Amino acid sequence: MKDNTGFFIVLMLVLLVGVFFGADFPLTGSKTEKSANNKGESRAQEERQLTESEIQQKIRDAQRRVEELQEEIKEAKENEGRSQYYEKVYFAGLYSPSNRNIDEEYVTLRTSYGLENPIDITGWTIKSRSTGRTATIPKGTNLFLPNNGYYSTNIEVGKNQYIYINTGSSPISESFRVNICSGYHNQFYNFKPYIQETCPYPIDDADSIPYSFENEPCLDYIEDMNRCEVQTESLPGFSSQCTEYINQKVNYPTCVSNHKNDEDFYRDEWRIFLKGSQPLWRISREKLDLFDKEGKIVDSYGD
């Protein structure tokens, strides 16, 4: 936006001139007044004459209005470079590991609870003001299915969701939305932050094992199994049905197959990985900016 200094000077003069012209000052130096002998007319002119304090008040009012206009123009200038998603997606936290391990460096975004429509954030960028480095949010998969194929699409986030964006690479090779079975990944991979374990308990899906005296010890064993963990130890002499269930059905793929149509299957959380090769920001005295696809500012974080 161009410099509006000249505009404000002219505006000030116009307002102040309006003040004085609207004051109805008497023409004390005119021949008309000197020749006026009508006392009623003189009294009316005196009543119309503004006091000095009233004049000062009008000047202050004009100055105040000029300041208000300056603020309005300043705000309009800020809004011109502000994204339509301002206050809809915002920074919620920043973690910088002291060991500078990029797989542990992450920033947290959050979406507004009042968000009405999903927002496509693929192609948005994060920029560090201190290092000057930028990173672009990639595509991801809504449902991760190892060995069975999955599709990478633009990442769309809904209301009241948390988005953890790691600088490094994904332990499972893909950015993904968290679901109730995702806790199984913790057993073999290191996620920062840790994925909350909300998997169904193994006993909840053990309907295929018929209840019998022979299977009772096995069912007791399954009841004591932890959620979100596959069996890695050898089993006692259980029936073939029970052994098969524990070894082949208590895992992430089967959990997904059994529960992908549940109403609460998806969590309000995304894990996104930037696949960087170096830390994106400094440990301290850092400020990050989030830009949408049009290069407009969505939010800023830091000192």
C-alpha cells in the first residue's frame, strides 16, 4: 500500500477547516456589524459564538477521528495480507529437542472448534524467521493400511483437530490420520509425540473363540493382554483356535478391518512428516509463520 501521509494531512486540514467554518464566528471586523444597532441581533450573535473550550473540543474530536481513520487503514493493510483461514487454523505448540534430532522436532497446529467446512492444508508452508528455512505440508493418507496399498491425497482437516507436524520422516513412510487402532504403531516405532493408545482390548474381538472348558485358560490369558500390542512371546498349549487368534488377529490390520466402520474409528488428530534433512527452527528465540497456498499469513508463533 502506498504512503498515505499526504492524504492524512489534507484530511486533517479539511476537518479543521470544517470546525472553524461551522463555528459561526461573528464578523467583528465588518462594517455591517459596526453599523448594526439592533440589540436583539447582537445578542443572537453572541449566543452563537463558540467559547474557546468548545473550539478546543472540536479540534480534539477532529484529531480523534483522524487517528481512528489511521487505525482503520492500518487494519485494512494487515487484512490485505491475511489468509481467509486466519483464526481457523493456528499454532498450538512447538517442541525443539536439545539433541537437535529432526525426527523429534515438531510443531502443533489446531483447528477452530467452530470450523464449518474442512480445510485443505496440503501446499501450505511453515517458515522460520530466524533460520529462513521453509517446509511445505505434503499429502497424506486418511487410512493407513500397510502392505495392502493406500492412497495419498490432499490433507483435509476438520473442526477441533490437532495436527502434529514433524520435521523428519514418517516411521511408517506416510503422513496419516490417527484412528483407534494407530496405537499398535508404538510397539515397533518411535513417534514424537507418542500416539495415544485407544485400541479395543483383544478380548473385545475374541467372539470367534467358542467358550469351552478347554478354552477357558486361553480366554483368561486374552483378558490380561494389553491393548495395542501384538504377541511376541511363545504361548502355552492353548487350542489351535485360540493360538491362531492371538498370533494372527491381535494386530493393526485386523483391528482396522474390524472397526473401520465404527462411528468413533477416526481420531481428531493428524501426523504429518516434512521429510526434512536438518532442523527447521532454532531451540530458542524463534518465530514461525504459517502461510496458505496463496502465500497469505494464517498464523504466527513465538517471540
